[in-house]
Amino acid sequence: MKVVIVAFANDNHTAPLKWALEQAGYQVACWAGVGWKEGRQATLSFNGGVRMVLGSHTVDPGDVVWIRRPNPPLANPNVAAPDKAFADEEYRWFSLSTLYLLEHLPVRCINPYSASRVINNKAVQLYLAARNGLNVPATVMTNAPSAVRDMFENSSRRKICKAFFPHIWKKEGSEALAVTETFEITAEALPDDEVLTYAPAIYQEMIVKAFDVRMVLLGSTVCSFSLHTPNGALDWRQEVGQGHITVEEVATPCDVEGAVLAFSQEAGIEFGSFDFAVDQDGRWWFLEVNEEGQFLWLDEFNPAICMQEKFLAFLTLPKGASREEIEKKQIEFPSWKDYRQSPQKEQVPEEVHLAAPILSVEP
Amino acid sequence: MQTKSKRVLNREGARELTPQEVENISRGGGAHTETVCSFDPVTKTPDGDVGEC
């Protein structure tokens, strides 16, 4: 059995986890997604059975495939200009064919690509979360001004606004960048109706938090961590970036754990990072899940958590491993701290990312 | 009379990145092996969360 990681080898989670797996004796293959260069080429052969080659690696029965961060297909820039649109589309369809086929092979996919595509939709997340018994804040997703104003008129609770997908703006002629972030908004601050149609948005009743929780789903096991910021920030990501956060393991209420596992089963995912807000009454509110979510930063802030080791135990154990099995196996793997202190981390190969950034330049 | 902004609402709530975060991005988005939490605008993953931590 080998572990195939669909991501650049120098991705910030792939590099340490590949190193740790190899230290423990596992074979690891990285492939960043379909591209025209040799290392990103792929071949699907059908001749009675099927054979998949990703870069220089064959996908074999029994392999574990972690679809960590597949990159957009990258066509050869030397293609003739009149053929570029055709080539781009062919690359796109071939990429999708490859990723969707993976879950039908006799391998374990974390997560199946089809499940990833579906659960990345925030509307699907909220629907499945509520349906499976999680508390979900009242939410309106809309580009209809009347629906926005109705929400603000019909509830006196505080509201937040957030985007469906992050975006970064760069000031022209400057290094200054701004990123979308959840923010509080009042009825008085709403813009003209026309502006509300410029981009759909997510409007949600604000949960006045006692603290945040980041939960990591590992198959049938959940690991929850409280996140405390000095100023009780609405969005803790900024505080993480600046090192102003306290991370502690926290017990998951039984009803929340059961609901998350039911949610995950219905969504078809084995792994994901869930965000919850815990209110002053101790009630857990589901905010969102990211099935590609990052988790090594938890070890950075609290090395006793051992998320790197837990994740690798989960990855290399058969599907459905219990918490006890994960905790028993995790001692086979070195920690994030070990990686940080390892000279090997300096030897991660350079891989050029040629895709354009999700970036707008503004005056 | 104050002229109301014509920018999308989420731009109004966008946060300026810190110099450290800007540096992370300028070094290549996902191509970090030293930072465990980063914005990742360069890889342009269609379904990924580039602001995810």
C-alpha cells in the first residue's frame, strides 16, 4: 500500500506529512493534478480493466489517495492561439475524468472527489447540518435586495455578512492586500439595492460567542479544539496569522458528535475541518466545514494535540478505525515539531505554480 | 451629500492583510513548507478555501 497525495509536494501540509509517512516506512507519491509537464501528466488505460498513471506513479489496488489540493489543469502554453480554448477545455474534462474515476478504483479516497465537490457548497452544508441535528444560525443566501432587507427587518438579532468563497484585492501600485472576511453589518449600513445585486452574499444571524471550536473529522472519530482569542474576534483566522490564539482540546458533546458523524455519512466525507461557535449557554452552532481544511496549525499552537500523528494514523489504518486504534497507531509517526526541526524540510523540491492568483487589482 | 460606495458589500468588510501574510502570499501561496496556516491564492483551487486556516 502506498499513499498518493494529490497536491504539490511542497504544499504546506503535503511536505511535512509526506516526510512523516516516509520516516515511518510508508511509500508516498505526490501528484499535483493534470498538467502538460511530465510530472503532471496522467494516463487512463482501459483494456478489460483500468490502469491509472499519475505522473510517474501507478495507482494500485489498496492504495490510499488523499485528494488534498488538486490544482487546476494546466495546458501547454505553446499551443497555437486558435486552439487554446479547445485545449483548455480538453484539459479540464480530462482532469475531471481522472479525479472522478479515482473513487471507483479499488483504492481508499479521502475524500471522494464527488463528495468534495458537493460538500464545498455552503448551502448544502447548512441544509445537511440542520437535517442531521446540528444547530445552524438563521441564514439567507441571496442576491435579492428585498430578501436582504426582510431578514434585517424581521429579526432584531445582530447580523454578519460573509462570502461564498474567499477573494483577495490588491491595490494597484502597492503591496497592500485585502481579503474577504466575515464582518458584522447593520440594517443602516446596507448599501443601495443595486449594490446588493453586484454580488450574492451570505447573511447570517450572529452567534455571540463564548469561544470558537475547530473540529477535525477523522472517519468515525472527531477531535475538537477550543479557540480563544484575546479580543473575542469575530473571525479567528486573523488572530492565528498573528499568533494570538489559544488552542486547547475540548470534549465534544455527544449530540454534536452524533450529528457530525451523521452529517459526514450523508455527505460522503471521511475527513474535514468543521467550524463551530459556542455561545454563552454552551450551545454549539455549526458554521461551516472545509473538506480540504488545514490542521497542522493546531500542532503549532499546542504540540500536545498531535494532529499530524493522528491524521497519519487515520490515513494508514483501514476505513472506520476507532479512536483507540488511531491513538494506538499515532506513536508510529514523528510530530510536526520533529518536522520543523528536521533538515529534510529544507530539501523539499521547488515546484512552480503557474496558475493565476484569485486576485483583483483595484485602483 | 455623501456618495455611497458602489463596491460589492463583501469588499466593504474585507480585511487588510498583515505584512507577514502578504509575505506568505508573495512567496508563492501554497508553496510553503514552513507555515502551517496560509492564504493560498496562487494555486487557484476551484473548490478549495483559499482563506482557510
